[in-house]
Amino acid sequence: MESDRQSSRLWPFLIGFFAPLIPAIFGLLYVIFIEPEGSSGAKKAIFTLVITPLVALGVLIIEYYFEKRVMMYGTLLSGLILMIPFLVWLMNGISNM
């Protein structure tokens, strides 16, 4: 019985963790393969870092509305992990002004 209960909580957590990454992966693939060759790697990284937290925030609001608490924890963890590089980049840019 315990294994069934734990697995039922694992899948929503994993869905919540990877859901914000899907649009970022598609966006990164678009920037890599469709955008002209002259674009820099920094532009691609910034695009990924900016779109993922926005999607995570939207998914988090939806999960809060439908009371999917375990899925919400996965999204919070994913958002925090992906926001750290963005905040480091932002603070580095502010300090160089």
C-alpha cells in the first residue's frame, strides 16, 4: 500500500517540475534551429532564462487555483532552481553599470 501512495504523489510532483521547462525547451530549439546564424549564445541563454520563470509562475497560479499541492511543490522547486542563474546574471549586470 505504501508504494502505491508514494508513486501517486511522485507523478504530479514530476509533472509540476517539468511543465515549466517544456516551453523553454521548444523556445530554445526555435532559437537554435530557426533563428539566423548571426545570433550569439548569450541571447539564447537569456531567452531561456526569461521565459521559464514566467511559465512557471503561470503554471503555479493554475495549480494553486485547482488545489494541486504536490504539483505546486514541483513547480516551486523548478522555478527556484531556474531563477538562481537569472538573478545572478541580473545582479552581475547591475553591478557592472
